[in-house]
Amino acid sequence: MDANDMGSDLKDILVSEDEITTRLDELAKAIDAYYAGEEVLMVGVLRGSAMVMADLARKLHTPITMDWMAVSSYGSGTKSSGVVRILKDLTEDIMGRNVLIVEDIIDSGLTLSWLVQNLTSREPKDIKIMSMFRKPEAVRSMEVPVDWVGFDLPDEFVIGYGLDYAERYRNLPFVGTLAPHVYEK
Ligand code: IMP
Ligand code: MG
């Protein structure tokens, strides 16, 4: 899917495909340097982090295992509430292992903060967090300390590179905003 398929539904491109690739190269270097000589279990949070998991994993030299969790955070429309339920739990036992949570975007940070607490109780050796995108609210509230961030975004609802609106647009290679008329459909 690309901008042409979006027609007038696309407002602006905020982060281009090239910018994503370049930034992921930098993040992979930093993450490899951190784990030097160790292995890491990458935990992707479904469904939004599918793209960043796939792209980041291929850039890492560190030996990795991939696992996935799906959580639902009760909330209305485009805001989360912090009340989280596990829809799909990890397959791997994380006790004594290096865990890298891979997130698509952090907004209030409530989902992630719950997840970190939950995973910490399973006694991993180490937990780190990588998020491809971050909203201003997450920076203000400092709900969770994020170890690696791809891009800080303005306080707007965004789509693409894994992020959806009503399950659409996840397969856009860039991140953008939607024209107002889309929300009125
Ligand atoms: P938080 O709990 O408020 O940090 O919400 C985080 C989750 O909400 C992310 O993992 C996304 O699934 C979703 N989300 C937050 N902001 C956006 C956005 O701008 N576009 C699409 N999904 C978003
Ligand atoms: Mg998510």
C-alpha cells in the first residue's frame, strides 16, 4: 500500500519510509551494542508492532528469539484506559532471560506500564523497551522509561507502519495523518 492508494484520505506524511529505515539502522546498532555477546527475547505487542519487529529483527546481529503478546486496553475510540487484559500470552518462559519489549507507539504509556509490571513479575534477567514512535503525553507523564525510541511525534492520531485506524492502513510503509473526513465515515 502507498500514498496513491490513500487518495484524499491521507493528510500528511510525518515519517517517510527512508527515515524509518535510517532510524532503524541506528537503533539496531545501539541495541546490538547493549546486548553484546548475549541473547535476547524480543516481545512484540500485537498487532501494531508487527512491522517494526520484522524490520528491526533483520537488522540485529544479536541472536534473538521472537515471541508475541496481544493485549487489549479497554477504552473508547482512540484513547486507552490502562485497564488491560491479556488476549494472547507469551509462549516462552522469560525467567532469567533478557527481554526486549518492542512497541509500535506509546501514547499515555498505560498499556506499556501494565505490561512491564506483568513481565517483571515473571523474573526475567533484564527488561528493556524499544518503541518506534512516541507521543508527547508519554514524555510528559514519564509513565515508563523507554530505552530506545525511533521518533517523537506530535499529539495527533497517526496511521501506517503497523498503526491502524479501525484496523486499516497498517500496511502503509510510512507514518501519516488522516484527513478529517475519514473520521466522519
Ligand atoms: P497507550 O496505552 O495510551 O500508550 O496506548 C498505546 C497503544 O494505543 C499503542 O500500542 C497503539 O496500539 C495505540 N495507539 C496510540 N496512539 C495511536 C495512534 O496515533 N495511532 C494508532 N494507534 C495508536
Ligand atoms: Mg499497540
